[in-house]
Amino acid sequence: MIYAITLSLVIVVLVGITIYKTTQVKTKTDFLVAGRSLSWPVLVFTLLSSWIGAGSLLAGAENAYRNGFVALWQPLGGWLGLILIALIAGRARHFAQFTVPDLLEARYNSTARVLATIAIVISCVVITSYQFIGGGDILHLIFPEISRNTGLYIIAAFVIFFTAAAGMASIAYLDLVIGSLVTITVIVAVPILLARVGGWSAVTSALPPTHFQILGNYSLANALGLTLPTMLLLIGNQGMYQKFFSAKSESDARKSVIGWIVGTVTLETLLILVAVIASSKLHTDRPREILPLAAKQALPALLGSILLGGIFAKVISTANNYLFSPATNLIHDVYERFIDPNASQRRTMIVSRLVVIFLGLFAVLQATQFESILKASLYAYTVYGAAVTPSVMAVFFWRRSTSAGAVTSIILGTIVTVAWQSFPEYGSPAIQSKIGSVDAIYPALLSSVASLVVISLLTPPPSSRQLATFDGI
């Protein structure tokens, strides 16, 4: 009963915030970037909540259950990416646009804008879809009479409503509540959980020694196959740039990264630790559910219900963010740019909400195609990281990159990732054996970066007009 009550309270709070923020949304700027009004404390928690979702709570926990602390190689990619983010957060806010394709068109051309939009939509819809899966799993754990598929549909309905209602304003303040709740709850839960399973000696004696080794059962190449996609997704992340564009000032954008670094390292480490500790006592044929199981079966009822409610809310939060990002792209980078450049604010708002609903339904369809959240997350991260991130980084760090190089990079990054993932399923046994053993990030990133560099050097340098927009940032 306490789990149902806590979950109901979480939903009431989320709905209340959304309805309140909906009344404040008047313009496209309000909807897409919260009127550029977010202070750095709000930015810290919305960045933290949007980044740590089902990928960490379910996919990371699944890996920790199976393999132990080697699962930290995946969040390590995000931590490395944050070092680069600290260098460009203020510069991104200085540019003050709406989307990553805004950056790419201003620096390259409209083709780069459209191709990046396609890659972002593919990646973000996949990420949204496995948030729906995770949310459905949690609902089933709390209410066994609700099947996982039914739970998935319920979560999808909530997410589509929250996102379509108030856009970025709703998302940011939902994240503030969710991020603070989960962070505090996990910090409290770790020592209590450890005591209830019998202490650290009981954990180490119950699990294989490889669970506590740096690489565990992984090779270095496999471990880096977890790290690289995560790092590339973070440093090119559409949702992250959109939040920097939503900041009150360049100073707020820079300050938010400091809090984000501290919060991300702390929370992701603690989540892996909880999964490892819980796996020493709890056993399941659905490893991705180890954190919700720990909350329900291994913690005191009140604390466990709060943690379970926080995990549920965080999955919704991340789904909001990754549903909103491709919707923003389609609205701003396709509809307003090519279909109806003179659309009124009212028409844009209507189309914005319809696009959110359409993408949400498409994500539901995608959710039925994935068995493993871990595999789905790495696929989505690789599409985004290989296709979009190299050209975005070149905007800030390589003035010699050209439009032809960027376009080729985006195309190859997308095609190689999708093809590499498809061959093991549809190719001959020989192809399956060779390709299946190599993570897609390696050929995809190599193709993307090499084409960006080589084609840029073989084509005329960018004009002073193309570079002028970025002088001083």
C-alpha cells in the first residue's frame, strides 16, 4: 500500500507542476527554451535528471548485476565528456539558439542541419522508447495486476502529456524536484542497504571476484565500447545544448556544469553500488529491475517506496527530455525552416504539441522491438555520438572543418552504425561471427571522424562569413 501511495503522490506533484507551468507558456521561446530564464541551480538538476534515466537506472544496473563494477565504464564516458562540456557551456549559451542543428547550419549549411536532425530523431526516439519499457516494468512491480505492456502504455501517456503541455518549462522544474529527491534518497539508502545484507564482507563473499575487478569479464576494447558511446552522446547531446540555450546567462550555464559534474559522478557511482550490493542477496531473471527490486524488497518500506517513486519519476523525466529533443528539431529545424517559415506563434505551438504526440506514439512502437535496455541504449548512443558529435565538436574546436566534411561525417556515422547493428542479424554466419564481436562505435566513429578530417582538408576552407558567427565564442 505504501508503494502505491508514494507513487500516487509523485504523480500528483508532477501533474501539478506541469499544469502550473502550462499557464506560463505563451510563445515558442517559452516552450522550447523556457524563455531563457533558467538559473544555474535549476539547470544543475535538469541536466542531472535528463542524463541519468533508464540508461543508468536500468541498463547500468543490469550490467552491474551481471558483471559488477565494470559497469562503471559506461558512466565514465559521461564523466570524461563533462570535462569538455565545462569548456563550451558558456560559449553554447552565447550562441543563444534553439537546437544543435542551429549550430550546424550556422557553421556549415542547411544539409548538415537536416541530416543531423534525422540522426537526432532516430537516437532520441530509441532512448525515449526504453524509458517507456523501464517505466512499465516499475509499474508492474508496484501493481502486479498491471502487465508490463500495459504499464508501458500508461507511462507513455503520462510522458506525452507532460511534454506536450509546457515543453522545456515543465521539464526543467519537474527535473528540479525529481533530481533532488533521488539524489538524497540514494545517499541515505546505500549504508542502510549494506547493513541489511550483512556488510561489505557478505557482498564480496556472495559475488564472483570479477565483480570487483577493473575490467571484470570484459576486454579493454569491450569496456571502451561502453565508455565511448556514452561520452560522445553527452558532448553532442541535443537536450544538453537546449538547456544551455535556456540559461539566464553564460555565467549560469558555466556554473551549472560544476554542479552537474559533482552530481553525476556521485549519483551514478552510488546507483552502481546499490545494484552490486543488492545483487548479492536478490536474484532475478530480469536484471534490469535490480534497483526497483532492491527498493521494494531490501530496504525499509518508507525509504524503499520513496526510492521506487524517485526511480519512476526519473524514468519519466528522462523520457520527457528525449521526447522533447527530437520534437524541437522537427518543429524548429524542419517545420519552421522549410515548411512554414512564417508560421504564427499559435500555429507553431499547435504543431509543436502534435509533433510531440506523434513522436511519443512512434517511441511506443519502437519499445516493442527491444529485449535489452543495455543494447538499445548503446545503439542509440552510438548513432548520436558517431553521426552528430564530431561535427558539433568541430564547431567549437576546429575552424578548418568544412560543410562537405561535416555532411559526409554525419551520413557515414549514421549509416555505418545502422548497418553494423543489422549485419549480425541478417548477414551470413561468417559475417555474424566477425562483426558481432566488434562494437559498432569503433567503425562508426572512425568513419565519421576520418571523413570529417579528410574531406575538410581536401575542400576549400570555410568562408569568413561562415566563421564570423562563431568569432569570440
